[in-house]
Amino acid sequence: MARPDKAAAVAELTEQFRGSKAVVLTEYRGLTVAQLKQLRKSLGEHASYAVVKNTLTKIAAREAGVEGLEASLAGPSAIAFVSGDPVEAAKGLRDFAKANPLLVIKGGVLDGKAISADEIKKLADLESREVLLAKLAGAMKASLSNAVSLFAAPLAQTARLVEALRQKAEQDPTVLTGGAGTPAPAPAAEPETETATEAEAEITAEVSAAPEAPEAAGDEPTAEDATQA
């Protein structure tokens, strides 16, 4: 490959490394063109699969700051560049490798960190981002529904009690005054302006305060009686 072509290939690989959330290095020895085409479809819309030259890939990885792939870059190599959900791409590679044992997963890089082939298989066992988001949305919706029911229940019960009380009051108005069948309490008697005891005390006081009545005319001493004394 001429130098300009090599430089362009390195630049393209470098850009793919930088724009990917994950990369998976594989060995494709023995796979046909039709099988490789099928593999690209199984990775989903947000991943690409390209056959690469090991020497140029090592240079591109270094320029992109990607570490952990150089030791595995031997033999016929192809790389899956994943810009979408890494779990979806890992599932596609795992399922294709089960049906086509000639595909060998060597390792990869996820979020700038090297991962082994076993770790890629464990990643494939996880649920996809869409499934996790759907479960999270379902859980949040259920929580909100439970909260609404919790707040609405006391209001509904109160409304039913008020309606029942209204209907009962229409049938028996004493419900609102003293309860069903219970007469309303009699109004309190107004206090008398003056009790009998208070009146008697006033009369006695008046009698005690009055001056003594003068003696009868026949009882008054005469001048004769005074002389005799």
C-alpha cells in the first residue's frame, strides 16, 4: 500500500476509534463474504464491522489513545466499531459466534478501558439499554399510579361519607342536631332577674334599717307622774 493510501487508512481508523463507545477485535479466518455480510447486519444500525491490517491498526490505536489491543492484533483481524449500545453489538457478536464458530472474539475496549473476550460475553448477557429504559419507565409509572391512588383514596372515602350523611339527614333531620332518634337538647332557661332568697334578704335588711316606731299616746309620762317621782 502506497504511503498516501496508508496515511488515509490510518486517519480513517483513528477517527473510528475516537468516535466509538466500544470496539471489539475479532478473528474472521474461514468466514465467507456472505457470512461477513450477515455478521454486519447482526450488529445493528449503530455498529460497523471492517477487516483491518494489523500494522495500520496499531498506529491508529496509538494516535487515538486506545490501549489494550496491540497484543491481540495478530492473524486475520476485523474490528467492530460500536457507536450505539455496546450491549446490542456484543449480543450480535455472541449469537453469530455460536452459529459460526469460525468467528473468534479476542477482546476489545469499552469506554477507553481494555476488556477481555470473557467480559464481552458477560456484556452480551446484560439487558439492552432500550429494555432497561422500558423497565425504568414502567417502574416510575407504577410508582406514580400508586401515589395517586394513595392520595385519592381518603378523598373518595370522605366524599362517600358526606353523601351518606346528606341522604341520612334528608330522612331524619335529627341526625344533624342530636343523632338519629335523639331529640335536640332543650334551650337553657333564662336566669331569673331576682331569686326568692335574694328578695327575702333585701326585705330583712330594710326592716332592720327602719327607725323604731314611737310609743302610744297613752303610754307617754305626764307632768303629774314626773312630780310624783
